[in-house]
Amino acid sequence: MPGYITVDGNAGDRKNLTLWHGGENLITKTAASCSNTIVILHLVGPVLVESWIDNPNVTAVLNAGLPGQETGNAIVDILFGAVNPSARLPYTIAKQQTDYPASVVYTSSDATPQIIYEEALNIDYRCVVLCCVGIKHVLIFS
């Protein structure tokens, strides 16, 4: 696609909810060798974590958001207990992609593709809380 960069098979916007560049495999291999694996994620939106979140060697997950100049210092402060991370995520990380009420429009013949939210305002965490979709863990805090 002209005008877009392609990263891990995704031209422009993300086409799935997996971690890019084999991130799930990296976490799994690291946890297999380290009994105290802390996963730090820099995310722009939800990802699927089901393949590794219940690994007993994954002892913590920190969603550090988009990195900036002080990211390293902030992460160290959290890991060593100087501060308590307590921000609410602007999105829900659900168990599987089908737990989300809407999905990405991958192809469309419309000039301006639209997603119709029949759930009204009950999207994202509101849908999860309201609908109780059977998600065993939902990460809405970071």
C-alpha cells in the first residue's frame, strides 16, 4: 500500500491482536528459562495475552503505554516499588478476539468504511462488565 509502512505483515493499521515480531514466542521462551519473568508491554491498543498470561513464571505484566523520554526511569520506579502503577487503560485486554463486540474492517467496498456499534455505548470495558462474557481475566488497569 503506497503511503503506509508495513510492519510484520500489517500495512498501515494493525490487522490482528497479536504481538508483532514473534512477541508471544519471545515471552514463552523467556518464561521457560526464567522463573521470575516480568513482561513489559508498550502498546497502542489491546493485544491477546492468553497464550502466555497463565504461565507460572510470568510473575508480572506492566503495560507501559507508548514510550517517551522518561520511560526507563518510570519503569524502574515501578519495578522497585517507588511508585504504584494505578492508571486505567483506555481499552480492555480481553481473553480472545471474539470477546470484543466489534472488530477491524479488513476490506470494504465503501468509500468510507464504517463499523456500526449496535451496542450503543456498551463497548469495550462497558460491554465486558455488562455482558459478563466469561472472561477469566480482563486487564483494564496499568
